[in-house]
Amino acid sequence: MNDEQKDITLLKRIQAGDRLAYKELINRHKEYAFTVAYRILNSREDAEEIAQDAFLQVFKNVHSFNFEAKFTTWFYRIVFNAALMQKRKNRIFTEDISESPQASLVSNLSDSSEDIRKNERQQAIRRAMQQLQADDVLLITLFYLQEQSLEEIAAITQISADTAKVKIHRARKRLAEEMKKHWKEEVRSLI
């Protein structure tokens, strides 16, 4: 049984009142829901809250699910919309202490030089992604990090696959531009 069939089976069990199936569905998709929300919000607490709210929406609306569609497409659209609404509400920049440059310097003291370089690259990518629009972050996350197909991305974002392909290409270019800005600033600070 593939993942899509497992999801459908779980949804049918949930509709029949099986709470263990609901728990299993959460366990199957909680990391991905958190990742999508986190990429948009850049806040661990907000992302956790959005993921929980999305699962509550699934539970409340499970009887309206169209079994012709993929559950993941429907679910991640719920997460995406909830995260965007939260981002519009917040508009205040916050930074997770564990992801601040100072915290990474302390944690890097015991790392090897290769680990430090890898950490620096990851932080640079995170900072660059924070400068992008939420749609760009979502597209990059879905395509490169979650390895969704163009068709799945199109269904989640409600655009055509061709449009998704073009938008992913443009988002990647914008990410590269942000990375170049970051590295130029790094080079200037060393001079």
C-alpha cells in the first residue's frame, strides 16, 4: 500500500470515528506540516501552532474531503493558507534565539572546520530565504526540500504546473541574488 492509499484508509477510519487513525495521520504528516509553516513564518512556536491548527481543521472538515484528490495536497494547502494568515497578523520580526548568529558561534566552538563551514552555509541560506516572499519560500521548500512534483505543487498553490515551474525558477534566482548580497557583505566585513 503506497502513502496515498494509507492516507485515504486513515481518512475513512477517521470518518468512522477511529481516533487512533487520526493520531496516526498526525504522526505521518506533522514534520512536513511544521516545515511548510516554519519556512513561511520563521518562528518555531508559530509553526507548531499552525501545524496543530491545520490538523484540527482536518479533523473538523474530514467529512467534506473529496477522495478524488490527494490528501497531502489538500492538507498542505490548509497549512499554507493558515501560515500566510498568521504571517499577515504578525508582521513583527522575531528571531529564534537558537538560530541567532551568536548561538551558532557558541555551538560551533566544538565543531570541526568542515562542520562550521556547513553551518555557515545553512545559516546563509536561511537568512537569504527570510528575505524572500512567502510564496517563493514555499515553492523552494516544496520543490527542493520536500521533493514534490510540479503537479503536486500546482495543486497545493492552485496554479498550473507550467506556472509553478516558472515561479520556482524565478524564486531560485531571487534566492541566488540574496545569497550574493550576503556573501558580499561577509567579504566586506573581512576587509
